[in-house]
Amino acid sequence: MLVTPREPTPERAGRFSQAAAEEFRLLVESVKDYAIFLLDNDGHVMSWNAGAERIKGYAANEILGQHFSRFYEPEDQATARPARALETAARDGRFEGYGWRVRKDGSRFYAHVTITPLYDTWGELHGFAKVTQDITAQREAERLLREREQQLTEAQAIAQLGSFAWDVAADEITWSPELCRIYGLEPRTFTSTFEVFLRYVHPEDRLLVEEGLRQAALTKTSFRLEQRIVRPNGDVRLLSSQGRGVHDEPGAPQRMLGVCQDVSEQREGERQLAEAHAQAELSRQLQSGLLPVLSLHDPTLALRTRYLPGHERALLGADFFDALELPDGTVATLLGDVAGHGPAEAAVGVALRAAWRALILAGHGVVDVLDVLNTVLTSNRPSEEMFATVCCLWVGADRRSVTVALAGHPPPLLASGGKVEVVELAAGPALGIIEQGYPWEADTLEVGDGWTLLCYTDGLIEGLRAPDSVERFGIEALSEAAARLLDGQASADALLDGLLGVVREANGQDLSDDVAMLCLTTSQQLGPARERGVMTGQRSSEPDGSEAVQQLGLSPDASSVTLARRFIRQFATDHSLDGEVLERLVLVGTELVTNAVLHARTALVLTLELSPDRVRVSVKDRSSAPAVLGQQPPEALSGRGLAMVSAVSREWGVDPAGVGKRVWAEIDRLPRPPSHRRQAAQPALVIPSPEDP
């Protein structure tokens, strides 16, 4: 059956229109996310909904009839911006804009505004409908997003890290601007096919990249690989790439996300670092072959060395030294310098030192030694321009004579009898200047009982005499500096360190060439240069009736305690002192030296005196401060050394000695019962330094 609708009557249409208008009003009034209200032709508020009240903060009775310009900032009001918005809406049929608006409480929010003109049935402007949305949070989120994108772009540029996204189904790869830059393209975001992406990969790596990405996409795994790319200008760069796949619910690959970093400089740096480490290890091995740690077993002769690299520290130096003690008591030393720096020069230096050791141990003389060393150099040098200087010493078993042979080397300095002089010697040419047949010579110096002999490479005298001078420091200035140091009571160690300091200060900066120094010293030389393992057979004036007296000069540092202990044990062995006597002697002697090292802080002389019934051990220092007795509690961890001396010695005390003092103790040669031991009353004796109050 066909039903024909009835035409609505005017009365019924009016009711529908009124109902619809009411429903629309209720809808508008209930909206809270938007401020929706009406304005009259002049811009006065004619209606107000819940959203307007929430966003702008005004109740309806507070805002109805007010001009909508009060929602604008003062600057906008002054420029008639509200009026221009109404004019635009009336003229164009719509106004849309963004800007800051002001709430009732004065706070601001960022608004998206739409103004629509309303016309009556006769086409006359009846007012405006205004819709305002608070998009402050949205705007802040967009700002943060842009900021993070910018930070990401900057971070990628700094890290040389680009990114790509591969839409597997669409076969599209989106490149980041930094990835374009890495590939040598204009930095921008663009899309290409997978084939174009692969086109920039080095031909030898292309298959690796293609299979790696496709396999990761199919197996839902991540990928990591290194590949070379070829830029449009032909440059080859090394990239490190990694990424993972994104799959849909059934598991089909949708996208591959990856990052690429240009690691060309990093890998080159790693290669250079590995080469540098290998070179450093080679240098270390060669340097240990050039500059061994030297010491002598003979306590009558002290040997000290120093090595200072020049400011070209990246290059391996070729200065070298060595020493040997021979069965007949002779001590042979070698100091040399191969011209130049580097592994080749160092290798020649090692060969020269090894050859010298073999020749000395085989008992060859001066001529044979220098002849063979000359042959070793000419056979091993990489070029004919390379030469070397050497200084060879043979110290006689009696320590009163020294034989010196020089091959192009600076002459040594000799300190003896209260003066320092440059030793005038016959000197042959440097090794490598004349290939064979040179009549090498040597000179023998009669140095007496107490002396110091200093050998050095030319780097020590070729610095400047003053920072702005063009004059070299020279041998004479070196001799004068050595004399000043020895007059100031310098030990062998202090002499070497002092000379290095003087020369470097005069030069104004680090020396350009390497410096090697070798110093031999025995007793009774200038000042207390007897320090460090020097013995003498001279007798002391006290006590009378001594069978034997030996002395050891020491410097005020911890190593002196070890030297003292070794010296005492050797003395005891030489005079058949053992058992309890030996142990007491070692204990008392080392405690006396330790106390002086800690408190006197000056050069020391350890003296051992053997009498028929006792052994006296004494330590003389150069401190002018008087001895101070101190009481130490039983639980004290320090300051009890001399209390121990008092407990185990027969008798002990302190005597004045010139500018200093002598602390002594006596040990019975034969063990005696405790009742026969005389002890000082003080439990501890502390010898302060001059700086102590």
C-alpha cells in the first residue's frame, strides 16, 4: 500500500522549528570544550554557554551585554583587532584566526577563533556567532615536538647519524636530512625506492646490505652491519648501520627503521691508535734495550744514571748506557748516542750495546771494542749518514784509576780534590765516520781515593745558555754548575737532577735533544758526595783500640735504609759476626738510619767500628738542632725506633759532631745476659729537623 505523507501545516511546522531551536540551544549551552556565544552587530555578548564560562572564566550574568574586546590583550585592543575581526567576518562571510586571549583572572590562553556573520530572512546582518577553542596545551605540544625534532636533527648532525624508514609493501625509503648529508646529497627529507637506496652502496658491499635488510624484515630480527658507500663526488665513506622491523598483527613486515652513522674517521682513528700502540710497545722494548736499570754489587762504587727525552717525545730516542762488573773487580761502563730519533736509530743503539757487552765479557781491549762497535754500526745502519758517539770507561779494581776511550763523544767531568774539571783526553772520530782501520786510543786517569766522574750525551750541553740567547750552554758552564752543586753538599742523585734542572732552566723550555747521564762516585769526593754506597777503610778517632772501621755515606731518603742494611750485613760477614750479634747489629743500625732519615733530613754517614769485645754503630747527620727526648706511649705506632735501640744495645747515646750530631749504640760481640746490658733511661729519642719548632 502506497502511503502519501501529509503536507505539514504551518502550525505543525512552527512547532517543529521551535523544538529544533530549543534542542540546538540546549546542545550549545551544554558544550564545555568550546566557548560558543552570540554577538550583536557591534560586538556585545548576547548569549553564553558552559564552555565559554569554563574557558574564559566569566559567569553569564557577568559578561552578557559586555563588549567581546575585553577577551583581547591590551595591545590588540589598542590596534582595534576585535573590530577588524568582525569586519572581516561580515565582508568575507567568515573570520578564522589564532592568538592570545585573556581570562577573567588575567591569565592568558592561546585560542583558535571562528566568527560567522548571522543574517535574517531579509538578508540583514543580525549579529555574529563566535566559537573559541583553548589550544594552549596543543600549541605547547606542537612546540615541544618541533623542538625535539630540531634537537634530533642537530644530534644526528653532531653524531653524523642519519635515519631511514623503509615501507616494505610500498617499496619506499624515507631519508632523513642527515642521512642525505652523509651520502653527499642535499640535506632534505625525501623518498626513494629500495633500489635507489642500494645504488649508493659500494658495489662490493651491495649484496651484503640487500640480503641483511631483507632477511631482517622477513625474520622479524634486528640488523647490524658496516658498509661502504660511494658519494656522488666519488668519495668512499664507511657507515655503521643498525635497525629493526615493524610488523602488523599477522606478522607481515610493514616497515624497517634504521640508523646509519659515518664512522670513517672513527675507524681511521682506531687504526692509527692500534699502530701507535704497536709503535709504543716497540719503542718500550727498544728503550728497555737501550736504557737498562743499572746497579753495582760493589759498595765502594756508586753508579747513578738519568735519561730525559727531548721535546720530540713522539720519536724514539737512541741514547743508551750499560755497565758490567768483571771477575777481576774492574767495572766497565758504556754511554752512547746514535744520531737521530726513531726505531731504526734505536735498533742500532741496541745492537751497539749488545755488541759492547759481548766484547767486554770476552776480555777485549779498547782498540778491539771500538773497532767492532764501528763495524756493528756500519753494518746495521739504514743509511750512510747515520753515526754514533760513545764513551767507554774501565774503573780499576782498586778504584784509583779509570781508563777512558772516546769516539766523537763529549769529555767527562771529574770531581776530585775539591775541584771539578773537564778531562782532557784523546778522542777519536764518531763511529761510522771512518769505516775501518782507525787507531783508537784510550787514556788512563789516576783519580785517587775519592772522586766523581760524570759522563753525558751532547743533549746536555747543546741547549741555550739563556732563553733568548743563541749561544749553546757548553761544557764550561756545565762544569761550573757541577762545582756549585757539589760545593752545596749535593749527593750523586742530587748532582744529576740539579744539572738537568740548571740546563733546562737556562734553555727556557724542554731540551730539544735527548739526554743520557752516567755518574760514578766513590768516597771522599767534594762535599758529602760520598753518599750512596761508598766505603772507606779509614779509622775513626773513637773508640781507641778498634780493629776495623768502615763508613757508608747516605742521602736522606728511604732507599738509604736498604743500603745500610746491606752494608751492615757485608761488614758482619767480612768479620765473622753472625747469630744474635748479627741480628742485633742489623736491627740497631737500620733503626738509627731510619730515625735520622725521618728527622734529621740531611746527608748521613753510617760508621761501623769493631773492637775486641763490642761493635759500635753510629749515624752522623748535619742537623744543627739539639736532640730532644720524647716519651711515647706503649701503643704508639711511630717514634719508638730508638727505644728499640735502647732495649737491645749494650749502651747508646748522642754526641755533638761539628755542625751536627752523632747517635751511637754498642753491641756486645759475644751474647751477654740481660743483667749485663746498660740501657739509656729514655724510652725514645727524636732528632728533629731544623724546621721543627
